[in-house]
Amino acid sequence: MKKFFYVLLVLICISFILTVQGCNFSKNSTGNRQLAGKQKVQAEDWLHSADLLYNVKDYSFALEYYKKVVKYYPGTKYASEAQKKMDEIQSTKIN
């Protein structure tokens, strides 16, 4: 009888872990990850700085800030916006 409960407990733990991992994956893959507090402020500041540099056509420094946003805050709206700007800069350099 003890073996049954141990096996049941292990199965419950495994299913819980897989469920939690699945939730985390779906949040990151859809870009719906939310930031709060210092992380949100940092992402907004980097994105704003990059946008200012982009507007004055200092693309190399703008890219550095966009890359930071993408690296440190993946799966967020900030990373998505930064990636779009990075793509624009890359297409501008190619043309």
C-alpha cells in the first residue's frame, strides 16, 4: 500500500512540474510575458533611449540598447518592439 502512495505522489509531482513548465513556455512563446517594478522601468528606459538614438540616426548605439532589451526581457512587448526596430535598422543598412 505504501508503494502505491509513493508512486501516486511521484506522478502528481511530475504532472505538476510539466504543467508549470508548459505554462511558462506558452507565455514566452506568445510574447505575453509581463514586467513589473524595476524590470519594467529598465526595459522602458532602454527602449526609450534606443528610440531617441534611432531618431537621430545613431543606429549603432541604438542597436546596443535594442539588443539589451531583447536579451534581458525576451517574450515581452518591449522585446518585440525592439526586435522590429532592429530589423528596420538592418534593412536600412542593407539598402
